[in-house]
Amino acid sequence: MWRDLASLGRDPGTRGYRRYAWTAADADCRAWFRAQAETRGLTYELDRNGNQWAWLGDPLAGNAVVTGSHLDSVPDGGAFDGPLGVVSSFAALDELRARGARFTRPLAITNFGDEEGARFGLACVGSRLTAGQLTVEKAHELCDGEGILLPKAMEAAGHDPSTLGPDPERLARIGAFIELHVEQGRALDLSGDPVGIASAIWPHGRWRFDFHGEANHAGTTRLADRRDPMLSYAETVLAARREAELAGALATFGKIAVEPNGVNAIPSLVRGWLDSRAADQSALDTVVAAIETAARASADRAGIDLRVVRESFTPVVDFEHALRDELAAILGGRQPTSTSTSTSTSTSTSTSTSTSVPVLGTGAGHDAGILSGSIPTAMLFVRNPTGVSHSPAEFAAEDDCVAGILALADVLEGLACT
């Protein structure tokens, strides 16, 4: 499975993945998922929001156990973020069948659409729509960098956008959702464990900073006469790093758009996107407010007009303790202690003893986090020895991936089988 998926959407130059929502690469990944489902005799389904499902048992019976993740990527992303969870889900089902497990609850494997938000700027579109956390109106306004609206992109890919919307009936049929994911940090590497359990996802969001200045000639305009928005943007980037360190949080400007974007032109507009995350809401509010204050002070000094727009936000997710502890019991550990309130500046913290399953808090968002407000959800993490993610250098060793598959199989057997 891994070999079959490896070439899909991979850029030959960077060797990173460009699997953006509703593109040809996304279609190839979706075709791969459907083929995996049909090869195993599973009932394939595409829901109203473009999420894929592969069912073992009656999809309408209720109290289903669902596992899976996503197949799309960030620009030049790694091979493991998302796909590891989907591949591991099919492999775990194969393992359970080899064990002769008898299922007492329906089981589904899913591929949620547009989790990364690389094309339309909003993460977890498929799961947000399903859970009613993204309105149809807002979804129809989502636009990519080429001016293509989400509905048009979906139509071009053969999906009817008129079906978009909340899907409470589907969620009501799910008793538990378990998402396996490569760790996006080094907590497991530091603790020496191949697999861990998620405790919480930090609150996080994306903010757009629009710095409006005045376009002019780079070779004839005196420095004193310039209203250059790039300078205010640059000062804001430095302020973000400074304020994040002070607040024990994370803040990143990773995307920028410049107009008119000419080498010999002073910009008229610099638009930068801030991603910020923290262990708790108070710290997140503190760091974002401080960054905006610094941006406005710089803009005022330079005669720049500034507009700040919050484009997305996800509050802290504390995974349901009962399900989390059930996973720990299935995997042979005693009930773990959550580390979700850690104030460490690392994106992952770990609690591990010789008799307990490591428990990780993380700053990365996931579909499991979005769905946690509607159904019981939990996550398993697989060790990432470098901690690198959202990069072609992302890596997990084969032995650790197999350990993740076996752990997921054990969990699914404990939840859905006799």
C-alpha cells in the first residue's frame, strides 16, 4: 500500500507532496482509497462533504467504530502526515481478519477531505462541514490563490457542491473515532516509545495581517518618502517570535503575498498569515494580542494601514477521558495522566513510566479534534525520530509503523470485536 501511494502527488524536484484538495493529485489519492476499500470487499461511500468511507458491516446499524485520517498535504509536505493513518487503518483491518476477529460493531475507515487547508486556507474543511463547524455560506466563499472558489473546484473534480452541509445523522451512527497519526514532535523519541496516546490538542488559529502602503518606484523614491508595508510586516514577524517566547507559545508567519510583487517596486500591499498555538487559551490570547499590538505600532509609525482578520480558530481539545483510558487499558497500560495543561514551549509533552502508555499533548490540529465536539474521539501517535513534519524530511521507521498498526488493531479489536 505504501509503495502504491508513494508516487501520487509527489513533486519530482522537491520530493515533497502537493496533494491539494480537489486537484488531480487529490483525485489519484481518492482513487487509491476506493481501490483499497473494494479490494477488501468493503462498502465504499462518498459523503455529502466529499469525505470517503469504507464500511465493514451495516453503515446504518449505529455505534460504529471508525478509524482513518487524511491523504491531502501541505505544500511540499511529507509522506506520513495523514497517509500513515489511512494506510495503517487498512493494515489493521487486514491484521484483525488474519486473527479471525469477530466484529460486533460496524467498522469504517475514512479519508477526510482537505484536512491541511493548503489550497483554500482553512484546515479540516471536510470534518468541519460534517460537524457543522463550517457553514455552507462560508464554505462557498472559500477561494484559492488563483481565485477559484471551493464550489467550482469541487464541480471540476466531479463532486456536487450543493450537497455540502452538516451531517448529524452520520455522526449519530458513530460510537468512537480513532485516528492514528505520525507524531509531529520528538516526545516519543525522547521517551523511547514507538506509540503513544493523545491527551489534548492545543488551541490554535490562523490570522491574516494586511499591511496597506503605497506602491512606488524602488529606484527613484527617497527612503524618507516611502510608505513601505514590507518593513512593518518584517517587524511583525520578529515581534511574533519575541512574543511567542515570552508567552511560552508558538507563532509562525509561513505564508506571504505581495502586491504588485515586482523586484523594482515598493509594495502597495503585504499580506501575511500568522499561525499561532499555545497550551491554553489564555497564553494564545496573550501572544496574538501582543503581536497585533506590535504590528499596529509599527504600521502607525510608517503610515501603513493595517487590517487583521481571524480566518480560523480551534479551541483546546481535551480528548474524552473515558475513551482515552480505554485505549490505555487495551494497550496494557494503567490509566494515564493527561499533560494537556503543560506550559512547555515544545509542541509535544510526554508522560511515560514502565507500566503506562505515553500520553502526548500536541500543538497540531487534526480531524479527531474537530469531531471531538460531536462524538467520542481519541488518537494514537507513532514515533517520529527527527520530529520533522510538514517537510519531505518527515520520517517514521518501518518497525515503529508496524508497532502503530498492531496497536491500532488491538484498539479496534477491543472496541469492535468479541
